[in-house]
Amino acid sequence: MPGWGNPSDVKLRNSELFGGEVMLVVDSKGFAAIIPYPAGDSSKWFQIIPGNLHAAELLPNGNIALAASTAGWVRIYTSSQSPISNTYAEFRLPGAHGVLWDPQREVLWALGDYDLVALRISGPPEKPTIEKVLQSSLPSGGGHDLSPVCGDSDRLWVTTNSGVYQYVKSTDTWIDQFPDGSLATLPA
């Protein structure tokens, strides 16, 4: 299959626009898709996109956010408009590795080599715009994974090449002391 061979992210999301549960799938070789779950028998949106894709997130309006590390960008593709739409808005982020929608703050968090940023996605679904509303320098370089902290909507899990951290949104602070934190960051 074109663009397939090094899968890098899969997420399950619920979408009224796409008729229920969907899988967001990206591959470092360029495959990006929104696929019905559990059927997996078609695609709601599909593109082959160069740039070393690392992460995907579905926005409330049905558009898809993608992060590409080698290309150094976060893009919002207008997947809500057609199954093959290739229109996008772009935000430059060196080493882009992670994207995560925050429904409480209504921002897209994006993780790069050196920074975590909060992006406001505006405009109509067919013509999205991106505005940076917050930027926080990582405690160590090489941002890699970005996830919510289950049970605490004020925190995010962030990994880098050398550490595991929690980011506290309300105070714009980084912590590396949390229950069993010593087990998460071991010496190399």
C-alpha cells in the first residue's frame, strides 16, 4: 500500500460527522487516514503526505490535525469537506511529533523538538486558520509523545528524548515529580 510501512500513530475518536467511531491512522511514510471503526472497510478521508507523519487528531468540526517531524509542521486538513480534500492550513513547528485536542480550553496542543504550543483553530471548516496562543519551552529537548493525564484535565503527559514530564496547563509549569515518577525516568 502506498505510504505504508512505518505506522506512527493511531487514535480512536467519536465523530457525528463521520457517523460514529473512527480511527485516525498515520504512517511515517506518508499514509494519513480517517477510517470507520471497527469496520475498517473504507476511508472517510485519505492522503499520502510526505514529511514523516507522527501524530493525528480529530477536531470537533471533522477536520484532521497532523504533525510531521522532518517537515517541521502541524497542518489542519479540511477532511470535513471531502474524502480526498488536500486543502490545509499550516503552522511551522520544528520536529512536530504530537497533537492533542483540548475540549476544555478549545485549543490544539502540539509538541515539537523544543516547545509545547497551544493553537487556536478558527475560521470555517473549509478554510481553517491557526493562531498560537501559548508556547512553553520543554524541560529537555526532543519532544516525542503527548497524551492527557487521565483524571486530571489540567495536565498533559509529555515525553522527550531523555525525560517524562507532566505539563500543568493552568500554571504553565513542568513537573517531573509525580507518583511513581522515579520509575518513568530511568538513567540511560
